[in-house]
Amino acid sequence: MTADLFPPDSELSLAPGALLLPGLALDQAGVLLDAVNAVTAAAALRQLHTPGGQLMQVAMSNCGDLGWVSDARGYRYQAHDPLTGRAWPTMPALIKQLAAAAAQRAGFADFDPDACLINRYLPGNRLSLHQDRDEQDYSQPIVSISLGLPAVFLFGGLTRADKPARLTLQHGDVLVWGGPSRLRFHGVQPLAAGEHPLLGACRINLTLRRAN
């Protein structure tokens, strides 16, 4: 079933353990967006505060067993939405299947994500260079699904000083990084203004991880 939903397509190796799969999610983009809308209807998108008190530009929500949150207590995963006190919405099966299929293409078999972070970017929003270090098992990859407006993704090295590569991620692209690339710094340049036929003036990014 997974192979039928996400057939082989072009791919670009970026580094050991890092693979860009252009358009892998394109045929299923409408269904993915319906799934995202159902999640955010139950767990609204919101702008979080950093532990230092700064308001993040990007609005976020989560689905899966765990959700990523940030506040004065720090960055962490937790099982309940702090806005409602309820468990995060169940991760839609299609999103999980897509992430597993992409991870397998990159050489990571049996990827079973328990957390999906949903980010909404509006024009001008950016994400500064950072590493994903809040997970317990770095042997599991990260899978990123792009929907909506194109974004320039910064894919750096293992130190903040390493000059990042700039990748334009289009609607339907899927990016995987793990193994030797798991702790690479990464970020997103300010989103350029535009209008996408399905999403309007925004970009949705789904980032799937094994947090626990």
C-alpha cells in the first residue's frame, strides 16, 4: 500500500544519511492538508515562547503520542496539549505512512514516528539555525514534508559555524536526514511573499520524529 501511495521518483543525496525526495508527497497533498486541518481544528496553531520569553514567529501544533512545546520551563515533548489539557490528536495514518516510506528510501527501515510537529510560516517568518536535540534516540531520522509556498531551507554542518547549503523546498517535497547527518544545524530563511493555489500566502511544514 505504501509503495502504491508514494511511488519512486527522483531523489538527491545531500550528505551521508540526508536525502531530498522532490515531489514525493505531491499526489497526496490535498489529502495531507485535509488531515492537517483536522488536527489543527482540535489542537489550534499557536505561537510559542522560547525559554527566554521571546515569541516565536512560526505558529505550531502537534499530533501523535507526543508533542513538542516550549515555554519558560524549556523545550520538551509532552503527551498533552498545554492549551486544552487533552492528549494531542492522533497522527493521521497517511502522514505516518509517508514519513516511513521516505525514511526507508533514505536507508532508515522501520521508522515509526511518535511526534509530528506542524509549523505554519507566513511571509517574513523564519526559523534560525538549530539542532534537534530534544529527542531521546538520535539513531532515528527526521522527516520533513513541505506544503504550500516554497521555502529556502538552510542545511548546515555539525557546528553552527559551518556554512549552510541553501535548498529551495517546493510544495510536495520531502526531506530526510539522519545517521551522520542527524545533528546537522538547519533552519529556514524568511519566507518570500506569494500565493499558493491550495494554501494561499503560507507554508505548512510537517516534521516527524521518534521522540521517545
